[in-house]
Amino acid sequence: MIKYTNQFLLKLEEMIGESDYMLRYEKGNFKSGYCVLKDQKIMIVNKFYTTEGKINALLDIVKGTELDTSKFSEKNMKLYEELQQTSVSN
């Protein structure tokens, strides 16, 4: 299910874009590679990560954060539901 490609990364970014969170890639020394500011609804991922690292960070965020799915398209809702049932493996 999880493919570590730029195309899959774009799908995740599009899905998050339809939620109430804003996704940003910035430099930083986050221990986990990302930071979530829940009050401001901002997700920040280390911009120096590889595609695989960015995907894993986004999957961790999606699994640990409750997103507003009311604005999701049918395709993104299906992806979101599949991701909720998938475990992240490296």
C-alpha cells in the first residue's frame, strides 16, 4: 500500500491540504523529524529529509492527529481510511 515515491508524497500533501492543517517544510532539528503545532494547525517536516523520511513523518502525523475530514474529496477520504488501518514499516 505505501509506496515511497514522489507521487505518493504528493497524494499525502494533497490530502493534508484538504484538511484544516497547513503543511510546511522547514529546516530544524526536531528529534522526530517533524513538529505539529495543534493550536495553530500547522505541521512542520524537516525539509532536508529524503522522500522516504518525509512520507514516514507525514504518516506518523496523520496517524497521531485528528484531521477534519469534512472537506475531503472521495479519493482522499479513501486514502485517509486506508492509512488509518496501515502500520508504518521502515
